Amino acid sequence: MTMKRWNGWGNEETDYPVPPAALEYLAAHLGALEPRFDARLQDVIGTVPVSRLPAHPALETDPETRLRHALGQSLPDWVALRFGRIKAFPDAVARPTSAEDVRDLLAFARDVGARVIPYGGGTSVVGHINATADGAPVLTVSLEYLDQVLELDDTSRLATVEAGVAGSHLERQLQARGYTLGHFPQSFEYSTLGGWIATRSRGQQSYHYGPIEEMFAGGHLETPRGPLHLPAFPASAAGPDLRELVLGSEGRLGVIVQARVRVRTRPEAEEFQGIFFPTWEKSVGATRAMVQSDLPVSMLRLSSPLETEITLALAGKRWIEWADRGLRLVGFGRERCLLIFGVTGTAGQVRRTRGSVVALGRRFDGMPVGTRVGQMWQKNRFLSPYLRNTLWEHGVAVDTLETALPWSRVTAAVEAVPRAIVQAAEAHGERVLAFVHLSHLYRDGASLYTTYMFRRGADPDELLAHWREMKHAASLVLQAHGGTITHQHGVGLDHASYLPAEKGRLGLDVLRAAFKACDPDGLMNPGKLL
Ligand SMILES: Cc1cc2nc3c(=O)[nH]c(=O)nc-3n(C[C@H](O)[C@H](O)[C@H](O)COP(=O)(O)OP(=O)(O)OC[C@H]3O[C@@H](n4cnc5c(N)ncnc54)[C@H](O)[C@@H]3O)c2cc1C
């Protein structure tokens, strides 16, 4: 059994080394990199205060368990963990094994005035699972022992699944029976079904398999007011759909214990390929045309010129260097963009779709480069988050932000969002690499995913202050361009202040009323979302 890292991404056995050429590239663009030392586990354990909760047989109160459930994966979380400066810890962690256990824990929390944080895989990147210091004790309810596929209805292609199952374990169970859910977020190794529902997560192949909203057919929640059962219908006109309230509820309504999900048979064939385009305009024109002509691809990921350059630089592979030189020789210079597309289905569908994508790409001067780049992406799709550990250890902090906006605003935002980050960094004399890709595509628009890398200094307060300025500048710009504050990461703590601009006062009142109906005493995950 591999041990999860306590202060970074993933398990302790897996590393993603940075090629020396990539480090040179980063130093040339960010300035000299200085590796720094992190706080040690034993020292941080020593900072965990005594639990304020009364003894209960279901509660674990040892400091290490509480530390390991205190934070997620946001940049402020990383700073707190790596510098050993964690402001608040849960007072206890419970790992229920049934809906009845969850009900008992909620009753206990109400009796002792504790707050409850439902915890899936702890992969939140926006502060969803952090204890907030409002004076009340905090109980984190980890769903990790609720991880089984309970029933599979082959005729209806519906599975009843416990909500604490991590993506990798869920797919192993389904695939052994010839099925797949097809939800593959980059955090797939650890993020859970309940977490996906509670945050409206997006899988990398959502274009083919659909978003979690379409997969989630019904389920069972335990709320402080009692159980909430959502029957699974193929469709229903019986008033507003309560599943919509649960999707994105971020632990505020109650604990999702089980979900009925729509599964599919495993595809016969699948492949990922690359096409280079000479400019952003041509690449975005081709990509939009693919989506609006309903080409049945399973994934499209279009990198901006800078992201294309960095992808090639960080790969550190000899064959990529040669391919890069070849591209430059045929006139694909600094403005070139890489589109990776996936095709999934029967062997015949894969062949036909691949042909149509390549033909359409050529109409926009695209140069198909076959499966090698696509295979590299596929091999690293769940490994690349490990790079964040290595980069941090070399002195580079990495963060991401994302939005979705109409096609008519995409190109302006592709320029404006990274520019806002660069300008915010320049204001305090730092350099940053900020680059984007379009990752989830719709007929009317696209999601824009921004990655930014900067040197992490020795002072955590200064580091956080600089990060806040960059994040805030980008958030204002993406909202000004008609984008949502989040396409897939959710709201948590970090996006809560941007929500009123999107939902309006009445909209927020409606949400508050729904949460209050299920949780009159305000036990559930306070401070998140609203
Ligand atoms: C490296 C990395 C890559 C990522 N890639 C993607 C991606 O491709 N797509 C994407 O959408 N997101 C991505 N994320 C973000 C994150 O993985 C998602 O938000 C995910 O859905 C969180 O699931 P989780 O099980 O880890 O939930 P947690 O982080 O444990 O919790 C998130 C929120 O959901 C609530 N919650 C969790 N389980 C339950 C439950 N059973 N009942 C009620 N509430 C619950 C929690 O209270 C909290 O508010 C990524 C994160 C990382 C660190």
C-alpha cells in the first residue's frame, strides 16, 4: 500500500523528475532558482493543538490524522503545509462505513455544536475542506471506507456506487465488468465520486462521456435534517430537479453517501493524436469548427503558443527537439499551437473520426503529427501533477485557474488573462510564466485553463501576498470578459468573494434558503461557497 504525501501531490513512491534542460528554460524565464527546505512532518505534527471534541468511539483525534485531513491542494494550502504554518486543524476525523454511521455523526455534531466537513479525496484546489476558525470544533467526515460499487443494472446501465470511491478504484471495479464511467479528471487517482458531484467536476474526456451532471442520475444524502433520497429517472418533468442543488453543493447540504451513475460499455478503441497549427487564429478556428460541426471526438485540448513552447521544453525528449526543428523549418515558428485530440469508440468510428479531424485541420493549415505527441500526453495525463512537487523543490511554485466563456470572447481572454498575471507579478518586480489552453469545448464556448509558474521566495507571507495579487487580477479580468469564476474547480474559500457578481443577491438567497432547509443549525462546511 503506497502512502499519500502529506505536503504535496500523490503518493510517496512516484516522482516526476524535471529534465535539466527544462530547469534551464525556467531559470532563463523566471530568474535564478533556489531550492528551499520544507517543514518536517514531525515538526508540523507538533503544532496540532489538543482536540476540543469530547471522546467518541468513531472519532480519531491523533495529530497526524488531523494534519493529513487539514488541507487540500490549493496554493495557500501548499504554502501552509510546506512552511509548516497551518492555521486551523479539524478536531477529529471520522471514517463512517454506512449511511447510519453518517447519520449518527451528524447527530453527534449537532449535540456538541461541531461543524462538519465532508472529505472525499482532499484534492480541492480552492480551499473546500479547510477548517475555518469560527470558534466551533470541527469534525471532518472522510468517506474513504465507502468505496464500493454496490449494484450494477446491466439492462439500464446504471450503477449504485458509494460516494467515497476514488476515480482509479471506481474504474477498476467497473472495467472488470466491462463498463466505464468515463470521468477522468487529472486528479483521478485520488478524487472521489462524491467530490466530483459536490464540486461539478469535469473529466478530461467530458466531450465524449459528458460532464458529471449527466452521469449523476440520483443518489442518497444524509443531511442534518435527515436523509434526502433522489430517485434515478431517465428524465422527469416533476418540477425543478433537486440533483441540480446537490451538484456543486460543496458539502453545504449534507453528505452524499451513495450515487446512481450512468455507465457505458468500455470502448473498443481509443487514440490521441496531435496537430500543429501555424497560428492561434488558425488553431482556434479549426477547433471551433470541429465542435460546431459535431465531429465525434472524445477530447480536444488546444494550447496557446507559449503553452506549446513550454510543453515541448519541459518534455526534455530528444525526438521532440528534432520534431521542433522540423516544424520551424516548414515555417511553424513562435506562433505555433498544438492541438491534441482524442477519438473513442469502435475501431471504425475511431478511423472515420480521425480522418475527418485531420481533413478539417488541414483546411486551417494544420499539420497532423500522428500519435506520438498524443501518446506522450496520455502517458502523463495523471502523472503530470507530480511535476508540481519537483518544481516546488527546485524553487518554482505552480498554480492554475480556469473559466468558461463564449467563443466570441475566447481570443481576447486568451491574451488578457495571462497578461493580467504577468502585470501583477511585474508590479512587485517578479517574473512569471503564464500560459493557457482550451480544455473543455462546447458549441457556444470553451473553458480556458491558465497555468502560471513563478519563483517561490523564502517568506510565506510575501509569497501569498504576491499570489493573491496575481489571482485577483486574473479573476477580475476573466469575469470582465464574460467568464465564470470557475468552470470546474468550484468555489470553496478562494472564489467565494467573486460569486455575488455571478449569481446576484436573490440567487445567493435562494441557495442560502436551500442549505438552511437541510441544515438549519449551519453545521455543514461553513464559509465555503457562500
Ligand atoms: C492535480 C489536480 C488535478 C485536478 N484536475 C481536475 C480536473 O481535471 N477536473 C476537475 O474538475 N477538477 C480537478 N481538480 C480539482 C479536484 O480534483 C476536484 O474539485 C474534485 O472534484 C474534488 O474531489 P475530492 O473527492 O478530492 O473532494 P474534496 O477535495 O475532498 O472535497 C471537495 C468538496 O466536495 C465536498 N465533498 C466531497 N465529498 C463529498 C461527499 N461525499 N458529500 C458531500 N460533499 C462532499 C467537500 O466538502 C468539499 O467541499 C484537480 C485537482 C488537483 C490537485
